[in-house]
Amino acid sequence: MDTDRAGLRDRKKQQTRIALSWAAIRLTVERGYDNVRIEDIAAEAGVSTRTFSNYFGSKGEAIVARHHDRARAIAAALRERPADEPIWDAITQAALAGFALGEPVPDGSGATPAWVEGLRLMVAEPSLQGEFQKAGAAAEAEFALAVAERTGTDASRDVYPRLVAGVVGAALNVVTQQWLIAEPRPSVADVLRDVFGRLASGLPEPR
């Protein structure tokens, strides 16, 4: 029973963290970064500002939390892929499984022009760049460990896992940026398959 209660507490904490992060994203996209207060985020998520402070030190941390969670989900999905699956096929499928955590609208299909413009401004917000960089570095380190486990390499010494992790991080950023500017707007999954398919084929020159 103690284990069950502890598990339930952990799930509730994770749900609150997710709710706060999505609330921060929604409000920032709708109002602009400078027009959102921590009090607004807490109210949107149905919790107190004290509860917000238990999870995040700033609204920037709350916004970027989904970026880090998405990367962790991709790393976890990679660990679950069949051992005999080619590495880039496994990474592509893991990215498809985990990237949905970061989609502003399910499959990207219901995004209005106003929402996309707000999301574009949020991603480019200067005050968030430091948070995005920190989350990206943590995500790359975690993904490198997953690649190392799969390939029998050492993430602290070998080039391969760190190189793959860096390329994947850059590729995910390209997926987001391309989805934000593409017209007509494809699904995020289609953009991801295109980007990772090019990597899997050795990034040949465009034709």
C-alpha cells in the first residue's frame, strides 16, 4: 500500500507539473511572454502560486519544461525499440513517439494562424533562449546515454553517442522551425519523417 500511495503521489506531482507547463505555454502564445505572470499561470492550472514555486523557479522554466520532457520521452522510447532495428529507424520511431509531448496542437492540424504566430514569437523570445539552451544541453546528455546503451559505446568518452545526440537535438529544432513556417502546414509527424529520413540517408544534396 505504501508503494501504491507513493506511486499515486508521484503521478499527481507529474500531472501538476505538466498542467503548469501547458498553462504557461498557452497563456504565452495567446498573450505574449511579457503579458503573463506566474499568478496567471497558477490560476490557469488551478493551483496556488506557492504550488507553482514548488515546481518551477520562473515562468521561463515552466514554458521550457515540455521541451525537456519531450526529449526525455524520446530517449525512453529509444530504449524500448527492438535491439536489431537500424539506429536511425529506431531514432525516427522514438522521435515520432515522444515528439507529441511538444506539439502545441495534436498533430498540428488544428493550429490557427494566430496560434502559430504566437508560438513562433514564444520560441524566438530572447528571455527564453537561455532556458531553451539549458534544456537542450540536458536533453542531449540524456539522449547520448540512450544511444550509448544501444550501441555499446561510452557517452563520456566516445564521439558517436554525443555526435548522434547533437544531431538529433538540431534536427528536432529544425522540425519545429519548419512546421512553423511551412505553407500549407503539414503535420509535425510528416516534417519529422522528412528531416530524419534525410539524416538516415546520409543527408544527400537536395534534388
